Amino acid sequence: MPSTNDILAVIMGGGQGSRLYPLTKVRAKPAVPIGGKYRLIDIPISNCINSDINRIAVLTQFNSVSLHRHITQTYNFDPFHRGWVQIWAAEQTFGNQTWYQGTADAVRKQLLEIHSTGAKYILVLAGDHLYRMNYAEMAQYHWEKDADISIAVQPVSTDQASRFGILKRDANGFLTDFAEKPKDPEILKKFISRDDEERPYLGSMGIYFFKTEVLIELLKTSNADDFGGEVLPNAIQTKKVVGFDFDDYWEDIGTMRTFYEATLSLTQPDPPFNFYDPHSPIYTHPRFLPGTVLEGAKLEKVFLSDGGYIGQAEIYHSVIGLRSYIQDNVFIKDTILMGADYYEANAHYPHEIPLGIGKNSHIEGALIDKNVRIGSNVVIKPFPRGTEKQLEHWAIRDGIVVIPKSTVVYNNTVIAPD
């Protein structure tokens, strides 16, 4: 029987991530901070490690410096360990002058590296999903079915079907058809695969498991750029493709609203996704910071990270990131504060405004990136859902006020609906 030692995980490092802009202005999407001290890329890498899949390649291209730094500083196995986490960056060669054009094209351009690993199976993952999954169970199902390809699928309701690639599965577990984000009710009727009125469809999660020789054949006999919309729909007609069921929390961090709500859900007493599981922890870069100091603060439903200081402030339903500095008489609600990358004690403050949140400021419904300096008496309030604006120093995405990394918000600034 094959084992997880025969598997190579290939994680997509993300394109421009335009739907999360301006969080992706200076970083790749998988490098976006989440949960106070983690990054999105920590999710698939941790899932691999917890599944005993220890050969992991991350394919990177766009705004990749911070992603490279995080991976190289975090995932270093000891010399007696068989595993590794490598960065396979897009590159121009004598034989290829173009960058990655899509998920399938990215893997195609790395077939030489894939072949050199000797892996018999390839697990293809996205770098921007939030979930906890044991990939070894998917591999076991694949081997039991003697499949060529396995696709992780999740139950989907009729209302959600237009957001997913929908798959049709027969009684033996094999996939027979595919529809990309179908909206036509007549088409949807043909794709009912579950005896469940509430969630009758199967949606692709963007997690694929291949026999290596099958993957190589598919990529060499096609010029298709993407797996989801091109390679796999055709493969279903010619290969043995099965659907592996996953019915647990999974979120594609595809929009600012999704990212915002998924992050704020961490403040719940029993969140839908818990970063801590004693059997399947989520790993990240160890920083060895002290605990956050609270000096008269009132906190309610707050997900609080290390290394910060909070004065006599009131904070509700918010996520407070590393090294966050919040001064007195500040009110924060429904906000994600990503914190800072460094301390600046005794440093010269640009414009006399230090890192963090200044006195007497009122912030609601905001997403504040790292190293932001917010002055005193600043007011930030959410806009109606659906509001989209791109201003010089901040943005509004689906009503959420987003302050980009390293922005200075001056004293007495007001960002709020008229």
C-alpha cells in the first residue's frame, strides 16, 4: 500500500489577489495576516505537516518577498528529517519566457522539479483557504478507489451553487460531469448528487490529488492554464476521477467581506474555526513576545495577540494583532487590528504619530493593516454594505474601511458616511 511518504504537496502561492486589495498591495495573498499572528499560508502547510505529508513546494510569483521570508523563517526541519518546505518561484528560462498563467500552467512549468522528487502522487492545494483537513484520509480514499484523480468536495446548497464548480457523482463515487458556477435551474437539476434537500450539490474545494503520471500526461497534452475550469472538467471524461467528501468548516478567503467575517468569527466562545487543536495545531513563526499589558481596558469578545499594550480603552468583538499599541479613551468595535512588525521605543515618530491607535479615537467596522499610525481624535465608521471606494490613503470594500499597511492617519481625521 502506498504511504504519505510517496506524496508531494504543491501549494499555489497566489496571483495578484485583487479582491483583497489593498491588503495585497505589498504582499501575496497567502502572506496576508490572519488570526492576530498567523498568515494564510500557515493553513495548508500545517495541514500537510499534520497529515504526515512532509515534502511541500510553494509556487510563488506576485509580491512574494514577505511570503518567502515567512516560509524560510518558519518551516525548517532538522537534518535528520526527510521533509522540506521549498519555494518554487516563477522564473524565465531559455525554454520558457512567460510567468505562471494559472494554476495548471504553474504546475506545468515545474514538472522538472516535480519529476526530480520521485513522488508517486501530487496533492495540489490553494494557499488562501481557511480549514483543517487530514489529507491522509483523502489519499487513503484515492488508493482504495484506485483513482487517477481525487477532488475534495463539500455539500453545497442551491443558493451557494453559483459560487462553486459543481460536480456530478455516480453511485460508485466517481465523478461524471462538471459545471462552472451554474445559475440555470435546468442545469442544476442534472447535478443533484446528494439525498439532502438543503445541500443537494457537491462543490469543488480546489483540493486535487493526482497520480503523478496522470498529472504529467494531462499537462503535457494540453495548453490549459487552470485546473478547475479547464483541465479537470476534461479529465472527468477520460480518467477515473472520484470525489472525496469533506463536511466541515471551509472558507475560501476570496473577498474582503469573507476575510473580515471569517477573522471576526474567531472572537466567538466556540468559533467555527479554532486555530488551536492539540492534535492538529496551526504552526507559524515563533516570535517569543511577552504578554499584552492591559491598563484599565475593558474587553469583550476580543481575540488578543501577544506583545501589545492597551490603555484605558473599550474593545468589543475585535481581533487585536501582535505588538498593538492602543492609547487611553479609545473605542474599538467590529474591527481587525493587525498590529505591528516591530517596536519603536524612543524612536522618532513620523509626523509625531506613533504606531498604533492614538488617544480619544473611535473605530468601528474597520480592517487596519500592519504598522499603521492612527492619530488622536480619529473617527472611523463602517459604510453601507456594497460601498466600494478607492481613496489615496485608504479604501472602502463592501462597506469595510481598510487602512493599508504603514499608512499614517492624521489627528482629527473622520472616515465615515455623510
